[in-house]
Amino acid sequence: MGTLGCINDMLRRDRENRELRRRSREHLADTRRKLLDMSRKQDHVGISPEKLECIARKSREREEVESKRFFRSALLFLTVALGVSLLFLIFILI
């Protein structure tokens, strides 16, 4: 009788888990559907195409300035690191 109870308990838990997995899949599908609907509904109704082009142009200009600034700071950092390492080597060799 103990084994039969264990098997029945296992079967019951299996049915419950199957139901939970089904509900989870449904919930994920609903969430995905809602997110896709929201992304379709978002239009730039209040923004004209000229304004969008202006925003895109300003973004590109800002990215160019940031990339130049990053390159300059990286170059400065490498120059300073190289100078410090050369001074360190000179003091070690003397």
C-alpha cells in the first residue's frame, strides 16, 4: 500500500505540474502578444518627418563628437602609460 500511495502522489504532482506549465505558457503568450500590440501602436504621431530627420542628424553629430573624444582620451591615456612605463624602466636600469 505504501508504494501505491507514492505512485498516486507522483501522478497527482505530475498532473499539477503539467497544469502549471500550461498556464505559464499561456501567460507568456499573452504577455508577448500584449508587448507586440504595444510596439505596433506606438507611432510618432506628434512628430513630423522633418523633426525626426533633425533628431537623427543631431544624434549622429553627437555620436561623432563622442567617438572623437573617446579616441583622444584613449590616446592620451596610452601616451601617459607609455611614458610612465619608460620612466620606470629607466630608473630600474640605472
